Amino acid sequence: MTSPRVLFYVQHLLGIGHIARASLVASALVEDGLDVTMVTGGLPVPGFPGPGIKHVRLMPEVTSREGFSGLQDINGAALGPDGERQRMAQLLAVLGDTKPDIVITEAFPFGRRQMRFELLPFLDAIKAMRPKPLLFASIRDILQMNKKPGRDEETVALVKQHFHRVLVHGDQNLTRIEDTFPLADEIADKVLYTGLVAPAPPTPSPEKYRVIVSAGGGAVGQKLLNAAVAARGLIASPGRWCVITGPNLDAASFESLASQGDGDMDVFRFRSDFRQLLGSAELSISQAGYNTVCDVLRAGCGSLLVPFAAGGETEQTARAVKLHELGLAEYIEEAAITPEMVAIGIEKALAQRSKAHLDLNMDGARETARLLRDELSYAG
């Protein structure tokens, strides 16, 4: 008996959060015995999607960084009609070659509207296949709020017309899809919660820091890093700090931070053992992205969040507010961040550490595999 075939579409545009989460899910599917092909459309990211996962790269496209609507190739040229046709043809060829039993689209149709030029024909091709694959949307727990009229209605129409189920990678005790998607009731019969997609609990590092400051990739975290480092001099007993800037922080800013390092503060661009360091720390200071928050919750350390909110982004702020309401984190709005505010936040976060506890399902990758097996069984 052949293993069920899964085709997993992932388009990462700015950071690596989407492909990192999708890779955890894909790895769990492989461990469950499914035959997984991931098709990606962003720049190559070392280490992803991981061993055992077949990987097809489309012609890479990234965001223009002037907003998430503009797309560019690796040379900075805008994606034109020829580029759109090339990518669409590549994607449809992968579908034909793979002949999947299951197709998963990461984010779409709740996000990645920029990719409709290739994804709408992709959905139509899936619908025409015989036998027809089961189509799933894979989305994070908190969605970006749509401000433009008709966007949510368009999403609902696509889900009803094409999708078998919507996999929400969250725990209902923390967030529900209706919290950030106003028309959730219209697709309630299609929603399945998987739990949070997090790696296994880390083994605490023998290298111990009291505070870990991190800024993801570093492209948009400079304000957080500067304020946190300045706050270190405002608290009574800072202890030993580890500052991880991310690989994308510009060289001058990195050198400025590194020059402030001393025997009790180390500055790095990247640490492959980030999660292990969290496991030994008392406090994490970070943005509020999905993957970072999952790592912090797994580690069980205190948390001070500074959610990314530029360009109308709402997802990280919603996550930070919810965690604060549940007593799981302190947070500071990005626009209001100062060294003094960070120092106050550090004291509060350390004081509330281990006082609050919420039993969250963080085994969302393996639960996704179980749910897909069940849905295949029901459909068969």
C-alpha cells in the first residue's frame, strides 16, 4: 500500500516564520508515514524545509518591503506578466507530477492575496482532478485584520467553493479564529484546531543567561534591541544577558550593539541553540511572532513582548495583548518603547513569572498529521 501523497504550498515573503512553521508540520507528516512534497516560492532558507521532505522551488519572489502587495525577483525587478505565467506553469506542473491525495496551502486564502495569479488557477486545477485531492488551508492562530471591504467575503467564498477543511494552528484556550476573522461563523463547519505548532520542549543549555533579547531576523527589530540594551543599565540586578540581533540587522547597528558588550552581556547575530538558551533563562525580551512566542511558552521563562506593528500589522499586537490578559507575558507597544518602559516591563515580567499557567496544546504538528489521516479515512 502506497503512502498518502501530500503537496504543501508555502510562499514566504519577508521573514522565515511561515516556512519554519510549515516545515515543522511537514516533518510531522513525514514521521507519520506520509509522502510530502513542499513547493516554495521565496528565497532559499538554509535548513528548511528539512530532511525527508521532497522540495520543489518555484522561481523565487519576495516582498518589495514597501508593503506586502509588491513582488520582486531576486534582482529587485518587479514581477511582470511573464513572471506570473512562468510561476503558474511551474506550480501546475508540480501538481500534475505529484498527483497528491492531499493539498495544503499555507496562509491562503486568508493571506497571500498577492499570489492569486497562480493560486486561483491552482485551485481550479485541483477541483478538476479525478480523483480529487482533499484541499486544506493551513493558518496561524491569529490573522491579520483586513481593512479593505470585501476581503473577508472573498475568503469565505473561496473556502466554501474549494476547501475541505481549514487547519487553525492554535489552541482554543488561547485564541479562536473568530477573534480575528469576523466571518468565522460562515465557515465554522470547516474549521479544525490543531493546537500550537511548536518544537519539542528544549533541553536547557548549560550556558546560562538571565535575560535573552532577540529580534527574529533583525530586519525590523533595531528599536527593540537598542531600548532593551539601554534598559539594562536601569535595573538593579541585570545579571548576565544574551542579545541576538538576527542576521539581517545592518552592520553599523550590529557593531554599535556589540561595542556595548561586556563580561555580562554577549551580542550575537545568530544562535542555533536559541531555544536551549531560553530553557535556561529567566526572561525573554522579543517581538510577538508566532514561532518566537511558541518557543518562549515551551521554555517556560518569563516574557516581555514588543509586537511588530509597522505598516498596519495587527497580528503580533493581538497575540501580545491576549498573552498579557492571561498573565503569560508583559508587553509594550512598539510606538511607545523606551529604555525606561523596558526596565519597568522587565521587573513586571520577572515578578509574574511562574505565577500564571495555562495548559496549552503545543503538539500541533503531530495533531495535524492525525487530523489529516482521519479526514482521508472519512473521505475514503
